Amino acid sequence: MALKRRNRVEATFAMSSMTDLIFLLLLFFVMASTMSSPNDIKINLPQSRAQKVTRPQVAKVSIDNLGNYFVAVGKQKPVAINPDELESYLCTLQAADTTTYIALHADQDIAYKEVVRVLDIANQHHMKMVVATKH
């Protein structure tokens, strides 16, 4: 008496579960990438506890609580400057040395637009800007 097996083993692979998993991962990464917003203004912020300087400060732009601008080059005394003349002054500094770092020292009580004005000047002329913080 010959008995036949009714259960045959198939050598195929079902791809439907794998494609479901791939589409779920794709959906996750698309959703996650749209929720992150990149920082438009690139600023190299120094750490507030460590007092490391990558190179000597070449130019220091200071804005006091009254909105007055001061510029000091190297170890010179700060000189008061008109905000309208700041862009041309910083451009002459950059023309003299393209590796010039500009340190921005702004009072915490000034209007945000004053800080953005200096950041826009640095961004338009591809200057390297560092924002100083209290340690």
C-alpha cells in the first residue's frame, strides 16, 4: 500500500510582509525628516564654561544696552562706530585678512534686531562669526 504525503513544502518566499515593513520604514523617515528644521544662521557658539580661544580675537563688535556699537581690532581700545558704517568697516577687515574672526559681544537687554543686523552682515560677506557668552 503506497501512501502519498499531502503536505508539500514550497521553496518560495512571501515578499508581502517584507514590502510592508519597507514602506513603514520609508514613511517613518519621511515624517521624521519633515519635522526637523535646520538652523539657517550658522554660528560657532563658544562653550560658556571653558575659556578656549581657537585663535586670537582679531575684531570685537560690542553692542551696549543703549544700542551703541563699538569695534575693537586686536588689543586696541574700542572705538564707537555708526551702525550704518559697520558693514564697510567689517568688509575692510575681511579684505585685509580672510581668516578674520569677528566676536560679537551683545548686551542681553538690547533688541534682537540689532544682533540680527550684525549676523546678516557676516552672513552676506561669508565672515566667520563667534557669539560671546558669559562663563
